[in-house]
Amino acid sequence: MLLLIKNVLDPQRLQEVRELLATGEFVDGRFSAGAEAAKVKNNEELSLNSPLHRRLNAMVMGPLVQHPQYQAAVLPLRVATAFYARYKPGMTYGFHVDDPIMGPMSGRYRTDVSTTVFLNDDYEGGEIVIRTTYGEEKIRAKAGDAVVYDSGSWHKVAEVTKGERLVAVTWAQSLVKDPAQRELLYQLAQAREGVMEKLSLSDEAASISTVHINLLRMWSEV
């Protein structure tokens, strides 16, 4: 799955987030990476000890997790606290696959779906590049948008050539482990929504709703 969700954050909230990040302490991003990813990672991240995390997560993660498209596509069971990353000119994050298991021993979770929320767009370079079966996809979204993709896909952040790139990155363990099943459920949910709008009391709407509900029951892990 590769999905762009537009306007997750409004301009006023984005401005407040950027003002908070401007006061934060950033550290070498390699500290949070696995052994392999650390070799190709060159960015900065808001210190995990920063008192800003709670406020930032309320401002960024709240709207993301509550967004109906995110809910339908990701089917989140657990969502990780976001990392807030900064890329200055010359910084990049080479091709890598996200670690399969993250979090402390007391709260570990499987990474099924990765999400990047774009906090600004006044920079050059810095595209997310994702390898798919159809070739490489390059994503450059506007501030406030989010891109959702499978954590098991090879992806990178292209070198930033001008300005400063600010993003929030998070991962989710989905109710549905299999990415193909998740995508089918998302497509079915979209079709269900369309039919419900036009033929809410029809037998067709009831049938699509029943199939969607029972496939989710069949495939989900709780």
C-alpha cells in the first residue's frame, strides 16, 4: 500500500508545531536506528528526553490517528510515539527497511505500516523514494499531508539540497498483519462508503457491508 492523505494538519497547527520544534534539542538520528539503518542514516531527531514530545504528539498524532482514511487504510492496533526528524542540506537517509519490532521490552510492537507527516515544504530535494513492483515511486507532499506505506518496503529519503526538511515519522501495528489483505479491506471500505452514500438502504449496500465486516473478523489479530 502507498497512500497520500492530504490536509491532516491545518496551517495554524503546522505553524505552532514548527515554532515548538525551533526551540527543541536535536541529536544525531543514528542513535535511534538499527545496526543496518544507522549505516545509511544522516539526519537529526528531537531528543527523546525533550519535554516537547507530549505537546507535539497531541498536535500531530491526534489528527493523524483520528483521520478516517488512516483508520481505514492502517486498521491500527498500536501506534508508536512519533519521531520528529530534521534534514539540513546534504542530509539523507539511504535505502533501508524499517526494523520489524520496535519499542521497549515492556511495550514492543510489530511494525506493519510506516507513516511520514510532512511539517513543511519550503525545501528542495528530500523526496521519499519507495521501491515497488512497478519501479521506484517518489513522493514529495505538501506541508500537512501524510504518506502511508508498508514498513517492509525498501525506501529512502533523497538528499536535501536546499532549506530544512521537517517531518514526523511513526509506525503502527495493524489489526491485519498481511499487507495484501489490508489493501483489499481498504478498497472494500472505500467501495462500501460510496455505495452507502448512494444506496444506503439497498441490498447491495448491506451485502458489501457484511463482506467487509466478516473479512475483517476473519483476518484480524487482537
